[in-house]
Amino acid sequence: MAARSAGGDDRQKRRRSQGEGALFQRSSDGMWVGRLDLGWEGGKRVRKTVYAKTEKECRQKLDKVKRAAELGVNVTAERRTTAVWLGEWLEIKEGDGTRASTLRAYRWLINTHIIPVIGRVQLDKLTPLDVRRLVSTARKAGLSAGSVRHVHSLIRNSLAEAERLDLVARNVAKAVKAPPVPHREVRALRPEEARRLVEVLRGERLEAVFACGLMLGLRRGEILGLRWTDVDLGGATLQVRQTLQRVDGSLRFVPAKTDRSHRKLPIPPRLVTILRRHRATQTAERTGLGDAWTETGLVFTSSVGTPLEPRNVNRRFEVLRRQADLPWLRLHDLRHAFASMLFAEGVPARTVMELLGHSTIQLTMNTYTHVMPETQRDAVDRLDRIFGEPTHSDDDEPDEDDGEELAG
């Protein structure tokens, strides 16, 4: 029988190569223990140990530690400041494939609003009071309610990662309630306003750009990232696969944000006509420039074939919205108008969610609560039509007793 090793665990000691993990259950308390061999440092064997109540959870923690170590995180460091950990966490997020624009937003929040407040606090000494102070300071700095919530969300997510790596005993940010964000009602574009906008857009060089927002609900980046290989005008469908974004001063094509953002959409007949007209115009421009044309394969380009600058698209839309007497309308509101009109026509919320590429049905419902009463009234009226027209009789009139009950 193998001798019991020190520490009360029932396992036989053996030498392991660097990067190999051990997994066993302690007989003393039933806890699962995972140990990762990280090689030699200063003549000493370096290991990282994690603990969990189940084998599955312990294996997941062990895999997480191994991946973090491969990304350069010092998983054996006993003491590190919150600032140091946030830098390591950003490296993990980058290794996970987080979008460059998202990482840029994370860095800005961390450097501007988090590190100045709690950056010097030791990670394992961070308390709920520190997180509450962080949220309060961000609010006093004049950040919007949404940005303050982003600060709280970022520190909570980074501490969740630290907890999974057994760098902290618990996620103290969970003890601090996320600040509320007031609901902003989306203003719906009325049908007559939409028709007025369509008339202004007619013949505009970027007409098809704005039509894709209004008639398909595409985001700006999704529209500008469309390639002709993504569009089947004969089959009246297109696929959203990538977006165009400005990241760190340069335009980049990045994959669509989420799995649901990757979607195949039917193109309405009117938009098919607009896109055919746009393709003919683009072909004429390409022919006219010859070798001076830059071929990108994009549906929407500048007059020389290069990708459209997103800010210039916004500036052009600002001119057109004023011509349509819609000074409040933002480019992104075309997407909201698309969804609102679908709801007004009785399209199910699940279908609207899929067309918009929302990650959850809750996001769709929360964003478009302003059109719910109208669709609910329409649904009840449809039910009433099923039962037929109401009949009136003397029994429909309230009697004296009914009046007394109502008065009481």
C-alpha cells in the first residue's frame, strides 16, 4: 500500500515535468486539489495549487491557471497591487480574443478612473468598501450612469478572473450593488417621418448605406464592413460577417461582435433595387478611374474604392437629417426605427431579436418597451375580432346595484 503523503492526501508522490498538472482528492476533508508544475526558479520548484469542492470545478481552475501562466501572468505571486492585476487581466482578455476597441475602452476606464482610486491597494486586501468608494468617485467625476456601471462591471469581472485563479478568496465587488442606469426611451420614427427621410435620401450617393440601417436594422460598422461576396441580390439575402471600426487611429475589419451578430438576413425588394442601383454607380466609378481605383471588394466605398470613414458617414447623415427636418435623428436611430416598425406590424420579439443580432431576448424587450403597449392593444383587438362584433342588450347597461358598488 502506498504511504500517505504529507498533508493528509491519498496519493503517491512522483516527479512531473514542467506544465503538467496533478489532480487529487484529500481524504481529510474531501476537497479536490489541483497542482500545476511551473518549473524551477532560483533553484526551487515552483507550483501553483488550487482548491475546489468538485473534480470538475478543480480541473477547470487548473486549466485556467495553466492558460494564464502561458499568457505571462505570474500566478504564483502572493502579493500584487490591484493595478498590477488589472494589467495582467487585460493581457488575459487580449489572449482570449477580446476586440481591440473593447480593450481600448477597458484601458481608458482602468487608467483614468480605477487605478487612481484603488490601484495601490493590494489585490488580496481589496474590500467591498474600496469598490463602493470606486463607484462613488466615478459618479462624482461626472461620468454618466452607464459609464459608472461599466466601471463597476469591469472591476467585478476582473476580480471574478482573479477568484478563478485563486489569487483572491472572494470577489468583493459582488457585495456592492451595481449602480442603476435610468431607462432611456428610444424615440420611434413615425411612418410619415420615415417616408420623408426616404425622399431626401433618394439619389444620394450614400443612399444605400442609410437604407441598410432603416430597412435591415444594420449597425454602422456592419454596413461599412459588407463585401459583395456577402450579398446575394438574386436570392435577396446578405450575411453579416465583419464590421469596420476605427481602432487606435486606423480602420480595421473585425469579426462581428457575437455569434448572434453573425447572421443571414433577407433583403426587402425595395432595398434590393437600391443596392442594384448602387452597384451600377460603383461599377461606373471603378471603370472611370481605372488603375487609380483601390479594389477592396466592399459594398460601400469612397469614390476611389477605399473603405468609408465612419465619421464622414455620420457627418453626411447630419446634413440629410436636417434636410428631412429631423434634427433629433441619429444614424443609430435608423436601427431603432427598423425594430419599432416591425413591432408595430406585430412581428414576434424573437424574430426581431434575430434580425437585429441581439445577444438576448431581454435586451430586445428592454430596448423597445415603448412600443409594447401599442402591440399589446393590437393583439387584444385581434382576439376580439376572433369572437366577433360585440352585441348590445339591456343587460349590458349597469343597474342601480352595479352603480352602488362602483360608487362604494
